[in-house]
Amino acid sequence: FLVAKLSDVKVLTFSLGFGKKLLRFRKGDTEYAISAVPLGGYVKLLGEGSDEEVSPEDAHRSFSNKPPLVRMLIAFTGPFFNLLFAFVLFLCVFSITGYPIPSTKVGTVIQGDPAERAGIMPGDTIVGINGVKTEYFDDIMVAIKDSAAGPITVSVQRENRAIDFTLTPKAMEEKNILGDTFKRKVIGVTPSGTLLTKRESPPKAFISAVGQTYMSCKLTVLILAKIVQGAISAKNIGGPIAIFQETGKRAKQGISDFLNFLGLLSVNLAIINLLPIPILDGGHILFQFIELITRKKIPERAIEIAQKFGLVILILVMALAFYNDLDRLFDFKRFIGGR
């Protein structure tokens, strides 16, 4: 919307939501509306549709008559603002609301692992690794990961006593949420469940928010790739019902969880919108890129066919998402099997 206005493209409609318009008003050339289906929104531009008639006096303000780079920029800024919104949410979490993080108090000590053999006990608080202070449980994992091969010194507080233990971490294979195997060094302790609220200074929060936005983008792309490859089941795709359920769940868990989930949701919307599927922003960018390289306009008929194909893909994905949502609610297999 903003880039279209700045590029002198006539914006016909700016709507929050899709479907039937519940509230509407006009200011200048643009109709502003709140629509019935509260899933995102849309901006309708003059000359965006191939079957749309554009009057000669408005031809210079038509989207289709703007240079390819301008059209690419207009299409890109929608997803970009999704990413910017996610960054702002993450920044709020890191700097204002804070986020819960386990303390360094030991919950369980795994039998046979280095910590148990050295004498560390449940209820001990790990206050340092190799002389480096540990305030949060994450600090312990980072310190162990960064330690040189060989023995390390683990400093604990047990009631009113400070005790140092010398032990050698062991290498352990684990799987991440994508199912990929990786190795990490462990000493064999788990957190007690005592949570602290961590807030970061503005400069550090800015860096953390950038990192969180980047990692969320990377994770979303990897998950999409794994679904296409079949490594992750398509049953994990969720629709509006799953989104509303998870939003409610996160809201009950606290403001930090809620904002984190909204940020991740916004990143997902950005990445999906940037997919090179006709009808999505990524499809528009692809068309403009082809035109920029070939210096020839793509025939309107080819664009129409591609967009219909893209629409079919979106409908199929949405149908699958709705099916998965309903299956989680009603368990169709048990219903069909009569059990």
C-alpha cells in the first residue's frame, strides 16, 4: 500500500480481512474496508488484473504500466513488512516483556553420566563453568559447547557451600525438530523447572531480534522443504482452526509466548507469500523478474493460465490444512472405523 502510493499507483481497495466487506469508507481514490474473514488482508491496485479496463487518464497510474522494478518492489514490501512486524515483536520480547528461561538449578542427574559420577546432585545450583559465571541454564550449555576437549570445572552452590567438580563432558547424538542428527557435549543434568525472566539491553535485544527473525525464516524454509521432500508429514500443515487454537494456548501461557507465536506466524506468512507461485507476491515478483531479464512483457493469456494454476495449488493446500484441522478435532480414522 505505502510503496504503491509513493510510486503513484492508484490503490482501489485496502482491506483488513477477506470476503464480504462489513465496514467501508472512501478517502480519495481508495476504499478502506474491514471484511468478514479475519485472515490477513489485501490491497487491490489499478491495472493489477488482466481483464480490468483502465481509462486513458489513469493509464500512468496503472500497476501494469509501471517499470518491472517498481512492480517487484510493490510486491516485495508486503512480505517485507511481515518480517519487520515479526522483528518488532521479537524486539519487544527480548527488551520489554522478557522471556522465561530455566535457572541453573539442577532438576535431575542422569545415572551413569559425567555429572552423576562426579558427585553433582539434584537441587545443586550450577554457578560457573571453568570460572565463567552461569546465570541461566542456556549459559551452562553454551559454556560446555565452547569448552576445549578434556576435563572442565563445574562450580555449584549446595545449600550454603560452594563446591567445585572436575568432569569430562561426553558427546551425545540428538535429533532436532527437523529430524536431522547432530552431536553435542553434555554432562548429564536437566533443569529443575524453576524459571527466571530474562530481559536484554536495547543493543543486545536488537541483535537477538535480528537473529530470531533470521532463524525463524531459516526454520520455516527448511520445514517447507522437508514437507515437499516427504521427510516431514503433510499432516503437520495447519489451517485457521489450528492457528486460533495455538494462539489461545500461547495467550494463556503469557505475553512473551503470545508475542513469540505472533512473530513466528508473521514470518510464516512472509515466506509463504514469497514462494514463486502465481497469485502470490512471489509469483508477481517472478513475472516481473522474467520481464526485466527478457525485456518483453509476458502475454496476458500466459499470466491468466499461471494464476489459475496457482489458485488451484492454494485451494488444495487450504483444503489439506482444513482437513488436518478437523482430523485433529474429530479423529476421522476412529470415526470411520466406528471406534
